[in-house]
Amino acid sequence: MLLIKCPYCEEERPELEFRNAGEAHLVRANPITEQSDEDFAAFLYFRQNPKGLQFERWRHIHGCGRFFNAVRDSVSDKFLTVYKAGEPRPDMQPQLSPAPAELPVTKRSPRTKKVEV
Amino acid sequence: MSTSTHSGSNRIHGAGRLTPAKTVRFTFDGQNLTGLEGDTLASALLANGIHLVGRSFKYHRPRGILSAGSEEPNALVDIERDKSRRQPNVRATVQEIYDGLKVKSQNRWPSLTFDVGALGDVFSPMLPAGFYYKTFMWPKFAWKSIYEPRIRAAAGLGVTPGEPDTDRYSNRFAHCDVLIVGAGAAGLAAALSAASTGASVIICDEQPEAGGALRYESAVTIDGQPGYEWAASAITKLRALDNVTVLTRTTAFGYYAQNFVGLVERISDHLSSPALDMPRERLWQVRAKKVVLATGAIERHLVFANNDRPGVMLASAARLFLNQHGVAVGRKVGVYTSNDSAYAAAIDLKNAGIDVPVIVDTRDNPTSAIVDAARSLDIEVLTGHAVFSAGGKRRVSSMSIQPTRGGSERKVAVDALIMSGGWTPSVHLFSQSRGKVTWDAANERFLPGTYAQDCVSVGACNGTDGLQATLDEGLAAGEGRTSPIVATNGTEWTGGMIGSAPGAGADTSVKAFVDFQNDVTAKDVRLAVREGMHSIEHVKRFTTNGMATDQGKTSNLHGLAIAAEALDRPIPAVGLTTFRAPFTPVTFGAIVNHARHDLFDPTRETPMHDWHAAQGAAFEDVGQWKRAWYYPQAGEDMHSAVNRECVAVRNQAGIFDASTLGKIEVVGPDAAKFLELLYTNPWEKLGVGRCRYGIMLREDGFIYDDGVVGRLAEDRFHVTTTTGGAPRVMHHMEDYLQTEFPHLNVWLTSTTEQWAVIAVQGPKAREIIAPLVEGIDMSNEAMPHMSVREGKICGVPTRLFRMSFTGESGYEINVPADYGRAVWEAVYGRGKPLGLTPYGTEAMHVLRAEKGYIIVGQDTDGTVTPHDAGLTWAIGKNKTDYVGIRGLLRRDLVANGRKQLVGLKTVDPTIVLEEGAQIVANPNQPVPMTMIGHVTSSYWSENCGRSIALALVIDGTKRLGETLYVPMPNGVIEVEVTGMVFFDEKGERLNG
Amino acid sequence: MVELAHATRLHPLQAGNPDVASASVTLADNATRVSLRSRADAVAALSGTLGLALPTKPKTTATSGSRAALWLGPDEWLIIDDVDSSVAADLAEAKVLHSAVDISHRNVGIIVDGRGAAAVVNGGCPQDLSLKAFPVGAASRTVLGKIEIVLWRNAENRFRVECWRSFANYAYAFLRESARDVAV
Amino acid sequence: MRKYSVFALAREALRAHKGWDQQWSSPEPRPEYDVIIVGAGGHGLATAYYLAKEHGITNVAVLEKGWLGGGNTGRNTTIIRSNYLYDESAGIYEHAVKLWEGLSQDLNYNVMYSARGVMMLAHNIHDVQVFKRHIHANRLNGIDNEWLTPEQVKEFCPPINLSASARYPIIGAALQRRGGTARHDAVAWGYARAAADRGVHIIQNCEVTGIRRAPNGAVVGVDTNRGPINARKVGVVAAGHTSVIMNMAGVRMPLESYPLQALVSEPVKPLIPCVIMSNTVHAYISQSDKGEMVIGAGTDQYTSYSQTGGLHIINHTLDAICEMFPVLTRLKMLRSWGGIVDVTPDRSPILAKTPVSGLYVNCGWGTGGFKATPGSGNVFAHTIARDEPHRINAPFTIERFTSGRLIDEAAAAAVAH
């Protein structure tokens, strides 16, 4: 059972209080109806699934109820940082292993952040 | 030499720490025996001269007691308190005896001494490692009918209890600054040190008492006290501290991410009559800021021919039995060693008056003082020699000794043979913590290398040799107390032998056991290598070495060394099997703990549940909820009860408990805007006091949930969801609100359980409830279908919805939940004379199907769009965004050939289709048939006087009027495709 | 025949661990409860309406007379008033942006009281309930076994467990079962 | 290849088993192969075997970063069944079961396919509806699957708790009698031996670090920790690591990798005669020939490559097991472990060509890939050999996630009401 720091509760809490909510920084297009089939599929289904630093969403569902983002190493399961929903994706370049290859299959712009305030 | 016979003929007077007066009676295979309080079953059996305690897994060879701890592979027994509390596969070396203990041996038939299964030993040349992969293939059918059942019957150790377990198990989540695993010298030093800092400390040990190796180390002193007494006083000191929790009989079995460690505490297995409330075991789930591993080391056996004979055991075990329990493992004890430690055992035995004829040492020139000490006691020491074989069958009777480089054989008669192949640091938990071990080539052992968590290993498990160094390391790890703990007479034991001993090498075909329980011999390991198993994982799986219930605590390193030798590669290149949790087997009961019986899963009941039960309702499980299914009256079966309920609703009125429906209060100035984005329907223009049926999609365009939404105020909506959908709909809404639309000023509150919901449906509904209602004009004009009003009913606040899931004019009365039962009874009391009939979920399903109303999850299955379900009308035509709008535009979701929801009427109206039945266009085609749809809902409709069904059919709406077929095992059923409404097609009754 | 041994061993939990002792599990009286939601800029005004300062620090509470406000999230409080009160009506008068929803009947309160209270709750709640981590006055939504609860420590050895009404049977049975263990 | 038989065993017994050959060799990689398979699990080895056996392509290397069969093949709970709902799924899993039925003889290796029956328990009306839908669809597809009453359930599996007062009483079950289990290691080893015998190179401890492509984008080989190896066709069969490998070719996949745990009990005498699955209480169990209760747990909730999961997952699995079999509380968990399962959005696999010419992918089997091993390898070999999918795997494309033509078995079993 992981120990996860909730950026709203400002402390570490047991994983049982949390619900993972998948990859972070997926952008829901606006207007979404004009998005191509390929880009929409990429948004809906195609995932980085990295072996290494994973940017992911969690909800402190049995705690404060808030969604937030986390950077976790998917090999060691260690959390590197957590940050509130809407905050920019932190620069983890120093910790990153070799940068992921550019992805020629999908044409969309690099994913930035999920929340557009 | 004098003995105390009433607790066993091998009890040595003056030896050990048990009190001779405190005797305990127990039975072994029906034989009445006596031991002493504080005995393990192993020590008590040995005290009574019993070595043969079990049979091995594959060859059913007679087996004795190898060890004195949890690493025991052989001495597994069955212990029975009563029929419901019988425990198979108990290690005799761990089980403490209590008065009345009943023990049976396992894996033998008809008896331990005469076991038919031992024929396996005779045929063993035909049964090398992996033999089953090479045979039992012909004839083809025979594997299932002949070979496999026989193999299954022969395999397995103990027998599962026949009755459900009446013991209780408990759980405790705990947090601490420092968790210390092991209360030997290293662990105690660490605990004393950590405790001195004020840190919260948990120290656990699998034994009943602290001390670890100090329990048998007879010579050492610590801080001036004998080692064992120092340990006892240290643990007493620790127990007295507020910031320390001491857990004995507690095994740390699993080391998980972020310093989360699972412990299991055995609470009552050692008690003759446990207290009523006492759990048998308690799971501790500990989160520690720091973990100190002080898990010690495990002595290895030596791999030589017939090293599995009862009476052949680890030297340290013999020493513990003597020094702790006062038990001599034999009268004439041979010693076979490859390192110094067995000398200490020999010396202790000799000093206790036991005949120790010879110490056989594989080393050519051991130089330690302890060797001379043994010689000075007139023990013969044969260096450069090896035991090539043990004699005897059900008990060792002799040892055959040869020089390691070959030479003449000498046979020495013994009744026990103790051995030491050296010590394997116990790195199991370290490895489980994802630490990486390193190979210490000089001492041929794996040691903790790179740590993955905030954890430190101290003492023998860290390869630290010598008591003083161990204590120093423990103190340092605790990061407190600076004053040293001083030890004297500590011993240093490195070295030893891994792999096969002389005489069991590759050129031999003797049975030299590596893994006792699974009957893996050195030659099995070599065979695996010969067959191409070059990774230790392959060797392990092919031979099953290390896969028995002891998880290879004594065998893994031997197996690895033999494989490395056969491969002519260095040990690290062959690899080390990773250690998997649990360290020792853990009962399911402890892991499950409270979650049994009523606490397995919550049972959710509505405020009116007891009323339904009192009326004799049958209940249906819907998720965690119990819902009233139907209310059978005397003599009624389900079918007739449901028919009666359905007719009553349409003719008079019915009352239905709808409390389980999910409810969410959506409040804020942007509430309507938010609902616009979450539902396909338009909401901005919904008037206050009006309701609308809403469809919710996932982003992929498929139906996720549905429900009626009422607008209570400009900024306040009462949203309902399906029963099962309530939590996920709330989560889904919060997700979009918090992360996609956080600019909206709106909040969501679950009110599912705030309201009891009483549906009253049918032509007499208004007549029944109107007199109970205050402050609401219930006339058709003032309160039309699909409206909501707030007022009072029976004097309590209500949100009164006029809505219908039956097609009848009806209401759903929401009242604060604690009033639900009273209001229900009031309504029922008033309505009963008018024919008001309680109806359950089954009738509800029939009534809604008569009207073609869908049930999400039954008529839809996560692959159905609103268009497929005939709900295109519920999509706001001018909306530019809602969750699912883009998904619905995908190629395949707008293509022809989708399955669409339609009605089905069987040509024979008396036939009720089976839900899930498949539909074909041509019933005469051969299998595999082309299926074009399936029945989602199907009922007998008493109101229609015929069966009705809903179905998802490819291009269904284009097939209205077509005849299709439902091929069933007993024949084909002809059906007509129809619209979805079977009753009151114009919907006139809603407004009655 | 010598006297048979009847073990009288000292249980480790009885020895030297003052935190572990029996605890009672009882039902709390009916209370008025409101789920209150608002953004930070409305907290002062809502505090005035309620007559207590809404806590803004995670895991904290504020009490005033029979009324208590439990911080559950950055924009969420559980208001519990032990007397049948007008909390909802009071809040309806507040002109600042907020959401107040009556959940008096949604929740059930259970009191765990006694020296073993923390151990009883820790039988199913994975949070650190030491006084350092969860001091008197701390409150948090969390889990107990298989359900969600709100846990409020209102005295050193007393916790109030709030759960949804249909989970109350489970919560009560669970805590009683856990208390049996702690009483050992 | 030396034939395995009871006679061969007897002969070898007379000479201390010194005459057995290596089951597969450990060759040095050649500079070039016709086909490279990335991943020597059951699916990858089966692909190589069928490439050699059915398509005459023997210049094949199977590259494995660890030891063969060490991934999910050696970590799963070995359940075999084909009673899937949709034609597409039923097609591929039934193809596999048909191959399972003759696999020991085909490979001359006893894989211990044990058709002891797979029973899926129904605990509520929704389960009944879903299972009946499966049963009828299976029947019309020619696949065995039958409905059992509670009494028949008890008869088929006597230790099960049939009590009406159980939290979720058993109200029936779907039984596929041809379903069962097999010995997972034997499957990997049997395919490895048979493939190696036909000339396939199985190269262990060889990690693929890159996928090499020509200027026109087509695959020309792979880079490994043992140097570059050329091939015009590369089949990726890397289970949980598929995203990582495909990323080397610049292809993003609709996959997420989750930890999946399983455990066994200490061995006991035969008690549970069949495979039992329950979706409602979330557990499955069978008893191995060795006597261990083999129990599958659920996935953890987060993606991970750690091959470990949380204790709470095991807690919940055993809750359910002990609810179904109350007599098991006194059995002990002997060993638990984790694998990494690659999961697609519709829980159905991908066996297809990719946007990169010469690159093929077989992945997304989620928690249930073992059962498909022979069928998957068989049709994937066809796909690679012919550069077009077999009729059976044609629906299992990557493109379905763009068009929306999903094969959503999970949704079809959607949670009730």
C-alpha cells in the first residue's frame, strides 16, 4: 500500500484513501467536436505508459475529495512530487531517463496540462 | 548423567531453562506424551525420543526434525483443537505445546512408520526432476482420467479442515518511527538505542521470547550478564517504555513499498484454552519511517547421501534444544561440519554428558581455538574428512566417514547426527524491500547491497560477524544511546560449504538432499542444468528446489552452488532467486481478519427494510444493497406475486421503495451550465419545479447512467442516478468539475442516504397521498407529470416528485431518511383500503418494460449509444459540448449495422424468452451461426396478457415487423420485431 | 502427579502498552448536519453566520457550544450541531457564494470511547492515530474496513465516527469486533 | 529431438539420466534473421514455433531480456477457457482451446492441460443475465458453456459455500467443461524445445534497446545489449513492456501496464476439483496438481513496472476466497508475486500489423493471456509470415480504438443497474 502525499491535506496518507485517475495532462480539446478521429482517439485511449517517470492523476477520494497530480517512478513506485490540479507540469528533466522518442504516429501537439482555467 | 523421565527420556537434568515441574500432556498420532511448558512440539518430541515425524512430498521418505525454527522443511504436522479448528502443515519447531495438544503426522497412509506412498522411493529412478513433463501423454485421454487424478492424490501435504473456522482474527494498522524486525542481540541493541531517542518503536520477533541466538549461545555475556538473561532484561526494559511496542510470536512476513511491513502475531495457538474474545492471530500493517532488519542468519545443512534421515539435524538446533529446552537430540551424537559453529554444539552436548564420538570437519586445517577446545574434551576431530552417507532408515544409525580426497571408509554408530554447512544471512525481507543483494565471494554468501527504502540491516543478516560488532551495529542503527553494550566470549562464524559435500558430487548418483520437503537432490539440480536450465529460476522451477513451504531457507544457496558448478560459471552469473513474500506462510484468516461473515462486505439496507422483511418480501442483491424483490403472499410463487403486483399498480396503485437510487444535490449559480456539460440533455431552460429525464455518457459516447433531474431553484438541482451508478457518477462528475470545468461555480453533495424515497404509482396514487401532504397543490394543472415540489407530508419535510417509471400517474415521495419508515407506513395505511399494493424490483422491471423504459446496465451494456437505445430525443439538438459528444461522432458509432434496441413479441404469446438469448435471422444455418442480437429484458406481462421482451438487434429499427428467430436448445422460437412500448402506447395514463 | 501447567502468560499488549485497553462503542445522539461548500473568499462571512471560525487548516476542527465545523477539504466542511438547530436556515441567509446541503439523516455518528479507542479505530482505519499525528480536535475523512468514514478525535481517548446511514450497521459491528480484540 | 516417453524415461533411469539432451540450446545471435520475435514468453515462443512449423520460416530469433517464460507466462494462474461473448473473442480463444487439447502430443511435452472445468459463479440477477447471454452466444458459436443450478454447482465443487445466508449467495453458474488449467512453465519450455528443434534461436539475456528502421520507415532490425541484429520483420510480444518497445519505433499504444498479483497456499490434499471464478466477489481459484491453491488477485489501481503490488489487494482477494470457501481460512499463503499486465481500453488484445512496415505487435492480453497462448502464437505467426492477419485475429487491430469498433468484453459484463 503506497503512501501518498495529498497536496491539499499537506500530508502523507495511506493509499486506501486514494483513487488513481490515470495519465495526467491530457487535454480535452475545445471545441472537442472539431477534433480529428486520430487526435480524439489519442486523447481517449493512447497512453505514454512510461517505464520511468509517470505523470498521473489521483483523487483523495476518501479524504479531501480533491483531484491532484503526481509524478511517480513506475519502476520503484516512488513519488517524486505531487501538485494541485491546474498547476503546471513540473520540469522533471533532471530526473528523466532518456527523453521519450518523438511520436510520429500521432500528430497532436505535446500534451501540456489537463486543466485549462 | 541423570534424566527427568516424566517429561521425556531425553530430558537432561540441569540443562535448559524450562521448569521440570510444569509438565504438559499432549498426543502424537494417538500416543500420550508429556513435555514441559515452554517446549516446542519439536523439543517435546525429541525429549521423548521421537525423531520420525513426517513423510516427504514426493518419495514419502521418513523425515525428522531438521531445525529448531521457522526454516523447518520436514517436521510438518496437523494440529487439531476441534473439528473446526484443525490446522494442517504446522511446523513442529514453531508450535509450542499446551496441555491437551493433539498432533497427527501427515502425508502418510496408513501410518507414519508404514507408508504405502514410500513405494515412490523405490521407483525414484523413474521419477527424476521434471519427469512428468516427459510422460503421461499417451493415450491422450488418460491424462485427465487416469494420470492426473493419481498425481493429485499423491501430492499435497496436510488436509484442509472440513468445517468452517470458528477462530477469530484481528487487524491493527500501526505507525512508528522505527520498526525493528528480530529481537536477537542486534535487534535489542537497536531497540534500546532507538527507544532512547524518544522515537516510537515497534520490535517484533517470531519466537515467544527475545534473544535469538542468545538463547543457545551458552558462553557469552553481555554487560556482565549471561547473554540470554541480558536479552530477557532488555526486553523487559523495552516493554516498560511508553514509546515501545514489543511483539513476540510475531513474524514480519512481507516488506512492501514505502516501508509498509506486514506482521502476523500468533496470539492463542500456544494456549490450552484461549479466552473467548481472543483472536487467534492478529495482522499488523505497520508503516515505519525506518526499518531495522535484525533477522539473523540461518544455518545450512550439508548435502550428502541420505542426509534426510530422521536424527540428522542442524547443529544450532541441537544446541537450542539442549540449552533452551534441556533436551538431548541423541545419546550418541555425531557431528559433521564445514565451519566452527558446530563445535560449540558438540562442546555443549559433551558437557551435558552426551557421547560425542566424532566431529567430522571438511576443512583440512581449521585453526580456531574452539577446535582445540573440542579436542581437549576428548572429542575426536577428523579434519579433512567428510560424511559420505548416513545410515539407518527411520532414524539415523551411523555415519560413514571418508577423507575428503578419498580413502578408506569408517563407519561410526550414532543415534543423531548434527551438521553445519555454515550460515546464510537472512536477507529475505531486505530483498522483498527491493534492495539489491551483492555476492560476498570470500564468504560465499549474499549480503544486502543497495537499499531501496529507508532501511538498514544489522547483525548476522548483514553479514556482521561477532557479537560485539553486532551490538555496535544495532546501537548505531537505532541512532540513539551512545554508551556501548559490552559483550564477551562472542564467537565469529563465517565460512562453511555450499553445494554438494564430498561424496555427493557430479560423479555420484546418491540421494543427497538439497531441498528436503520437495525431495530435490543434488543430482536433480544437475539434471536440470543438463537439460538446458541455465538460469537459477529455470532450475528452481524444473526441480521445485526452494518451492516448498520453507521457501528454500536452507536449500536455495546449495541449489545455486550446484547449478553454478555444473554450469562452470560463477554464482552471481547464475543468479539468485528473488525472495517473495511471505517470509513464512501466513494463514488466510490473518490476512482476511475482520472481513469475514457479516463484515465481509457491508450490507446496505433502506430505512424501510425491516418493514419489507416483516411483510415476507424476498430480497435481491443490487450491488451492496438489499432491495425488496417481490412480496409473496401465502401460496404464491414469485411469478404469481409479481403478476398480482403488476396488475395492482395499473388498476389501483402500488408502493415501491426507491430509496437506493443515487441522489446528488447540485448547487451553485452555474449548476445548470454544469449539467449541460455532463448530460446529453439541455438544462438551462428547465423551469424551477420541473423535472427531466437525463442521459449521461462517458467521453467515448456510450451510455453511462441515467436518471431524473429536478430543478428546485435556479441554482439547485436534485439529480438522481441508478442504484449501482451512484458512486461512480459522483466521481465522474467531480472529475469533470474539478479538472475540466473548474471555472464553474457549483458544488456536488451526495444525498443518496439523506432521503428515503417512496414511490406511489397508479391511478389512485394522488388520491392516496394527497391527504397526507401539506403545502403543495397536487392538482394535474398545478403539478403536472415531471414536476417537483417542496412541502410537508405527515408533518415532515418532503421533496415530492411527480414522475413515473411505470407509465402510470405517480409520485416519488422523498423524506429525510429517519422518517421513511413512518411515512411509508402512513401512506400504506391510507392506501391499503384503496388497493395500494407493495411491489418489488421485479414488478418494477416488468412495468417499465411494458412501457419500453430502459434499465442502464441491463438493456445497455457499455457499448450502447443513446441512438442505439432509441434515446436520440434526449440529446440537446443545439448543444456544442457535453461529455461524449465527440465520442458519438466516431466512425463506427454512426455506421450502419449497429445494434439497436427494439421490442420483441414471441409469435406464441405464452412463451417467455430467456434474457440473454441470442437472435438469428436464419434459424437453419449451421453452427457457428450468425447472431444479430440478443434479448436484454424479457417478462410475462400480466397487464398485456402476453410475454414481452426488449432486444438489441442489428439495424433493429429497420426491422420492425420482421420475423426473427431465437434458437434454444429445445427448439427455435419465432419472434416479431416491434416497437418498445407494449402498454398505453400514447402515454395517456401518465397524466391521469 | 505434578500439578498440570496452566499458562498464565502476560500478553504483550497488556504489558507496558498503556494505549491498549478496552473501549466502548456507542451510538451518538441525533444531530443536525450540513455539508458546507464554499471558496476561500466566503469563509469569513460564513463563519460569521455560523458563529464559529471555519477551520482552514487541513484535518482541523472548530467548535462553539454544541456546534462544530470539521475541515474535510479545501472547500468543504461538515457542520455538526448536537442540538436540533437552524444551521441550514442560518446558512440560507448567507449572501456569499456557497452550497449548504442538509445531511442530518444521511450520516450516523458512533462514539468510540476509552483508553483503547485509537487501537479500536486502527483495527480498520489505516491513518496514524497517535496524538502527534492525529491530535485532539483533528478530523478527517478516511476509511474503516470497507467503508468511508469521517473520523473526529474530540478527546484524547474519544473518537466520533460518522458514516452514511446504510453503512452504520457495518461500522458499528466492525468497531465492536475490533473492540473485542482490544479488550483482550 | 529426442522423443519424450515413458520408455525413454525408463532407459534413462538405467543410466542415471545422463543421456538427456538440452531442451533448447543457447546460441550466439546471428547477424541477421528472417524474423525476430521480441519476448520469449509463451506467446512469443509459440509464434516462433508456428512460424517454423506451419510457415517454414525457421531463421527466427526469439530475444528475451531475462530468462524464457519468466514474465507473465510463469506468473499467471493458468486458467484456460473460451466461453467469451463476442464472436471475435470466442473465435480466438476457441482456436486456442482446440490447440490446447492436442498440445502435449504436438510438442511431445506434457503441458498438463487439465480440462477440469471452469465454473463462473452467478451471485445476482445481473450475473445470471450476463452468463446466460454468454451461454447462448457460445452455444450458437459451437462452444461448450452450460448453466448450472446451485445444486449442480455444489455437486461439481463440493467445498463451496452454498449457504443462502452468505453475503452474496450463489444462485447458479456458467460451466465450461473443456476449460481448465495447464502447467505454465511446461508451455514455455515445450514451445521452446519444439521451436529450437526446428532451428529457431532462443537468445536469453538479450535485451532489445532499439528498433532500427530504414529511411523509408520500414523495420530493418533491432539493437540489443549484445549488438545489432538485422531482420525485416520484427514481432513484438512483450506483454507489460510493449509500450516501452513500441516507443522505440515511435508508436504509441493504447495500453497501460498494471501490477497483477497472484498467490498460492501451502499444498494440501485435493479439495477443489475445478476452476472457480467469481466476478461479483472478485476472485478466482483452482488447486494445482501439487496441491497448492492457486489464487488470482486483482490489479493494483496504478500503472507500474515494479512486479509488486500492495498487501491490501491480497487482503481483498482472500476475503472473497474465504467467503466462497470458508474452510480455507486456516490454509496459509505460501508465496505471492506480481506480474505486469498490459491492458487495452476494451480489455481485448491487439494482434496486428502496425503503422511501421515490418513491425507486428501482439499485446493487450491483460489479466487473461495465458489461455490464448497457442491460438495467439498460431495466428500471429500467420500475420507475420503472410504480412496480413489471419481471419481470426483480423478484428484485433490498433485502428479499432480510432474507429470505435471495440471488442468490449468487459463492458458486456457491466455492473448491474
